[in-house]
Amino acid sequence: MTYAQQLLSFFTPVQMLEFLLRIVAACACGAAIGYERSRRFKEAGIRTHVIVCCAAALIMIVSKYGFVDMGTSGTGYFPGTSGADPARISAAVISGIGFLGAGAIFRNKNAIKGLTTAAGLWATAGIGLAIGAGMYLLGITVSFVICLMQYVMHRFTVGSDAFQSSMMEFDVDSEVDFQPILTAFIRDLDGQISSYSYAVNGAATHYSVTLKTKKEVTMELINAFSEEHPGIRAASVSKL
């Protein structure tokens, strides 16, 4: 009897089907969280969250049941697992997922993005571990809570989440005293300046302003502002 045959002999077909069910349930939970992120055009979407949750469930199954051939005794649904250490491999997922989460965080000048996505990946790994351990209700419930919280908090923002970061750029005739005009415009937007810079380039001066506002700064608003001041040669706004 080969090693694979010996290992499979410890589990019945019903038990193997349950392992597959755990993998499928983990994929569904990861897809639910990833769907919310993909709708907001985040870097880590459905595929990333499905892979993280599926892999975490697989790792938990291997960690918990993959060493049954090394057990000397045991009782219950899965006999022969008393000599295994179920936390040995799965514990590394919690620290290892931090490297993937760090890749989702980036900084654009004074704005830091990706923290929520990174936290979601970490939570998705935890959900995969829970489902891989057979705790279906807990994993599915946490998935529902995370998805619900994301939708609700984006609809009813509070605190710093209520502010949107935008970067406005203007090319203005150098003879125009544009700084007080720009200051008054930002005051009307009720915005908070995160960074401000300008550079003179011959007959034109380039202004770049990063600010936080409660309302979105649209291109229509920037165009209307530019029409009121003929000295503005070009203007643009981008959401951070």
C-alpha cells in the first residue's frame, strides 16, 4: 500500500466530501467579500479573496487532519489525530497573510490607501481557517457581518471616512495672482489641504493641491471654476 493509499484509508468518502464542502464554502465567503471590494475598483478583488480564503481553508484542513497517519490513537469523527498539532501550520497563515496585505497598501503623497482591503484580506484568511476547521456557522456569519459593515459604512460614513481625498491641478498664467483665488475656492469647498505645491514654468505656473472634502470634487465643478477665471489654462482633478 502506497503512502497516499494509506493516508486516504483514514477517511471515508463522506469525510472527503466534507473537506471539499469546506473548500467550496470558503470560496463562496471569499467571493462575497471580494465582490464588495471589486465594485469599488480595489486592487484585491474577487479572485484574490477567493484564493486567500480557499488556501486558508486548505491549510487548516491539512494542519488539522493531514497528519492522521502519525497519530497513535483517537476517537470521534476523525480517529487517529490525537498525535497531531492542529495549530502548527495554520498559525503561520495569520503572520504570512500580512505580507500580502502589505502589498495592498500604498501611499500617494499624503494619502494612504488600501488599509481596508488589507484588513479584509486578513479577515478573509481567518474566515478560511474557521471554515477549514469545520466552523461553518462562524465563518459564514463573519463573512456576512464584514460585507454588511462595508456596505453600511460606505453609505453612512462617519469620522475620517466621511472625507474624500482629491488632487486638483491647475496651469495658470504666471501674471495671475492665483493663490488667494485658489484659497477662496478651497474654503468654499470646506476642504482641508493635505499638501500644496506650485512650480513656475515660463509663462505658466503649475499648482497642485491635495485636499480632503466631505463632498466629491467633480470635474464639472472644476470646469465651472475655470470658466470664472480666464487665467486658468488647464485644470484637472483626480480621486485618491
